[in-house]
Amino acid sequence: MKVWENISFVKLPNKVNFREIHLSICFFVVVLLLLQNRIVKSMLWVKPEDRPEASQLKVDLEECSRTLELKKIERDSKTV
């Protein structure tokens, strides 16, 4: 109960655009899911020779991570 009492006294900035924050978070999640989907699908090809090498998967996952980090930085800079 104490936690809820503390939360009720939180002061938000006057100009918080919750719609923009929500859209930014949704976009972030969609980008994440699309990138993960692409990587997973590439590993499910019927012929093993069509599947990516582990080194390529590593590159793809690092690219995914960088993209998500850039989106996070972009989102954070808009909400501050």
C-alpha cells in the first residue's frame, strides 16, 4: 500500500505528449518483432545450405541490436 501512496505524489512535466510516447514505443516493438522475425525465418529454410551461417546470424543480431539502440536513443531524445 505504501508504494501506491508514493506513486500518487509523482509529478509529471506539464507538457508530456503521451500519444507520441505510446506511438514511439509501439514503433520500437514493431521494429524489434520484424527484425527478429526475419532472422528466425532465415534459420527455418528447408534446405540447410540455404540457411545462414552462424557468423551471418551474429552480424544480423548485432545489426538488430544497433538498430534498436538507435531507435531507443531517438525515442528518449524526443521524450526528454
